[in-house]
Amino acid sequence: MDLKGITTDGSALYPEPIRTVFGDVRHQLCTFHVIKDLTKGVLKAVAKARERLAQSTPKLPRGRPSSKDKEARRLARTSKGMQGKLRAVFQERSLFVKRRLKTSERTRLMSMTRGLPQLRKLREIMDAIYALFDRRCRTPTALGKLKKLRQWVSRFTWRGDTLKKVFSPHLEKALTFLDDKLLPATSNAVERGNRRHRKMQKRVYRVRSKSCLEGRIALDMIRESRAKNRDQTTQALHKARRAYT
């Protein structure tokens, strides 16, 4: 069987080893990792907007405002409302990057971003990003959408470097999967398995005792050294079972 292509997460370490081992083979970037980076950028932009909103909250003196001071009471109401909005934006930040919003979730998002057009623009940008990877369109159509999206995002000077992944060349390479069914994206199940393995390793090595840490490393090294013999034993058992049946 000939190798038609390979899918990776877009690391800069991959191209040279792939050319050395597999030769001139098609190399596609996994859309899962591209969308993950874009999602992180949008969440960073939401955090920056929260910081700017927190800085604009009026500073109040200690204690309750006087009932006769109307200006102090107005500032207190304004501060309380902005603090509630900050808390809602933080608790419901997943609504800015969720792929599909229910009617109730969209209503909640519109309610907590009232008076904050920059946050609503971030949700619109995320919708446009998801539209790029729609299987119903082909790669040239998606590239045209990407060009318009980059022109639109470049006008938002308040975003800073949070959405710089939108201008990454990896995004264009990841859109080639729309015309090629042989190079699918990495499944979410595989990524969840990888995350579970990494979390397990963190729990194993997150110990305070040096002796426990050395013992765990020694045990892992022993398992690695015996992996080849363990595979041979497994193959021998399978062959014996097939011969017995």
C-alpha cells in the first residue's frame, strides 16, 4: 500500500523528518489543532476586553454612599452593574467559542454583552472561523472567505496580538482537507485519549518525595526496556491460540 498523505498538528519539527522518512508525500495540517489555537486567541481577546472593562470601572470610596449624594449613588449603581457584567463574561466565556449556540445561550450572550460591541464582534469572528471548515464548500471558496475574514479582523486595532493566528499560513494549509477525503482531521476521541495520558503522567510525577519520583522513573524505564519482549510474548500467545482453535 502506497502512502498518499500524512496529517500532523503543524509543528515546525515535522517537515524535515517527514521528507527524510516518507519522501515527497502530501503533508496536511490537522484542523483540530488549528481551531484549538484560534479558540485560544479568541479567549485571550475576551480576557483583554475584561481587563479594559475592569480598568474603566469607577473607583468608589469605602463605605456606603450617602442617601443625599445622588452622584455617589449613581456611581455605585454603575460599578455594581459593571462588576456583574465582568463576572458573567468570565463565567460564560465558553459561549464565545462554542461551535453551536442554543437559543437560550445566544440570548444570554446578547444580554451580557449589551453595550460591549467588541465582545459581540469576537463571537462573530468565531462564527466566521467555524464557517471556513464547513464541508459543504470547497477549498477555493474557503480561501476566499479567509481573505475577507483577515481584512475584517485587521480593522480591529483593539485586538492586539490575540488573533494573530488568523494570519498564520497554517490556516491556509489546513483548509486543503475540504477537497481531499483521504486526509481527515484527527478525531476528537484520539485527542481526548492523548489529553488523558498527559493528565495521568502529570498526576504520577506530581509528587513531593524525591525517592518516590526516582522509583517511578525507574519503573517507567524498566517497562520501556521490556516492551519489545512483551510484544513478542503477545504475538506468540496469539499464534498459539490460533493454532489451538
